[in-house]
Amino acid sequence: MKPITFQKQHLISLGYALLILLWSYTGLSKLTDQAAFEKQVITLLSVSHPEPISIGIPILEVLTAFSLVWNRTRVPGLYLSLLLITVFTAYVALVIAGYFGPAPCSCGGIIAALSWKAHLIVNISILSLVLYLLFHQNRKEAAVTP
């Protein structure tokens, strides 16, 4: 039994590390090229004041990454991850459905090179990871609470 538990804990830690890397990378890449992300927000949403969105989303992504680092803040971080990845997955699904026409992708890195359908698969995989980690965290807390 011990080897299975040991391996499971390593996989869970790897899942958290993946989410921390994902949110750190996406948030920081949007902040470092904030002007490009702002243009994408304007193109997508046709808003005259994109700053709250073009600054708010990357800051939320970075805060989500930080919240996943510490055990005490992991549950809120997982819920923030769930919110973010659900919204981004819905966005990708709407792009595939043709709702936005030619829509921008501000992901960067290897994910930006993916097709929209592959992007949807990646997002659904990340969503599944977040749900699994939430389930695991809730079971762990239920076992501690009498």
C-alpha cells in the first residue's frame, strides 16, 4: 500500500506544479506583453476601456498560481483555477462553434501553436485535473475533520 500512496502523492504534487506553471506562465506572459493582450481584448469584446480585463485576468492568473503554492490557500486556488479554466474552455468552445469568427489566442508558447480543437482537449484535460485535485483536497479535509 505504501508505494501506491507514495506515487499518488507525487502525482498530486505534479498536478499542482503543472497548474502553478500554467497560471504563472499565462499571467506573466500577458502582463509582459500587455499591449498585445489589450488589443486582443478590444478585438474580441469591442470594448472602449479594456484595461480592467487586460490587467485583471493576468493578475488573477498570477494570484491563482501563488495561492496553489501553500496548503493553506490551495482550496481557494483550486476554485480560482476551476473558474478560470471553465471560462477559457467555454471561450475555446465558442470559437470552435464560430461564435467569435477569427478569434485571438493569447496563450503563448506551445499552446498557441495548437489548433482550436487541440486547445479544447488541453483545456478539458486541465479542467479534469482541477476537478480531481478539488475532489482529493475535499476528501483529505473530510478525513481530518471529525
